[in-house]
Amino acid sequence: TLTKTQQDLESARKQIQEIDKARDIAEREYHEALSELNINNTKLAKLKAEEEALTELLRVSHDNQSQPIIDTLSVQPGYEIALGTALGEDLSVSLDHEAPIYWQTFPPFRIEEKLPDNIVKLSDFVEGPKALTRRLSQIGIVNNEYEGQKYCSKLKQGQRLVTKDGSFWRWDGFTISSGATTAASIRLEQRGRLNQIKKNLLNAEKHQNRAEKLLNSKQAQEEE
């Protein structure tokens, strides 16, 4: 009948509209997924380029004859400058006994001299070879120059104080003001940045894989 035909026609029109709407949604989602994938690819490329540059920079910054002890350390973020200032060029020396200059490993002091007023030790923020145990146990972290000046005259022989921004006091009066950068602190910061980049790369690669799967899924929906 005419009424039945009109109903069928109206139903067909609604189906076409729903199909067109679904196609539009699928197309929009496909382009969104493609855009997300392109953004992730750009981030990934930048991270890889920075990782390669820093890796090469750190590789060529020593003579490659033996690994410097600085490359065996794990430093909590924010303490790189303090460590670099406190140990300086000594961090470029290796543990290799065949090298002309090297670190020997001695046991901890049987009786360890306490830092003034039980100041926190730098060793609480650095993990590394036992060869540095004695040295790090006698370096204290102070909050600012006021504390450094307050306690520096109380230091015992061999002890040192340092702030996170690089102010430094030694038991014999030798002093470094904050802002004086050292090659060691720069290298430690670069290594810290490299470690962070590697973590970011892992996350970026996971996002990229998810974005690729999403894009493939939306592309398949669009082709249906």
C-alpha cells in the first residue's frame, strides 16, 4: 500500500542518515587519531635526537680509556651541582687500577667524625661505588649560605659543606660562591637529563603504539 511504501521510505531515509552520521563520526575520529599519531611521532623524533646528542656528548667528553667514576653514580635530582662542586675533577677519575690516576676502595672509617650539628650527609643523596664512601660521608648539605658560614669554622679536617646551588666550604677555609659552574656538575646534569629522556622515550613509544592501534581501528571502521 501507499502508506506502507511511505513508511519504508522514511525508514530507509533514517537508516541513510544514521549511516552518514556514523561515517562522519568515524571520519572525524580517524583524523583525530591521525593527528595524535603525528604529534606523538614528532615528540618521539625530538626525544630520540636529544638522546643521541647527549649520548654522543657524554661519550666524547672523556678519553674513553677508562670509565670515570662520575658515570657510575646515581644522584637524586637537584643534587647534581652540589656533588659536582664538592668533588670536582676527582669525579673524572676511574676505578681502574691500571690507570695512572684512580680511586682505591677503603673500608669506612672505624670512627667517623660527625659533621657539625648532625648536618645531613651528601651520601644520603648519592649512590655509587664504595670507593667514595669515606669522601661522601664527610660532606654535609646545608640549606643556604647563612648555614654554610655558620658551620664552616666548625668543620674538622677533611670535612666540607655544600649547598644544592653550589656554594662550598672546606675545613681549611677554601670557599666557592654559588653560581660557579664546574665541568663535573654540568656532566651530572647532562646525565640526569639523559636518564629522564630515556624514561620519556619509553612513555612516548607506548603512546605511539596506542595511537597506531587506534588509527588502524578507526581506518578499518571507515572502510566498512
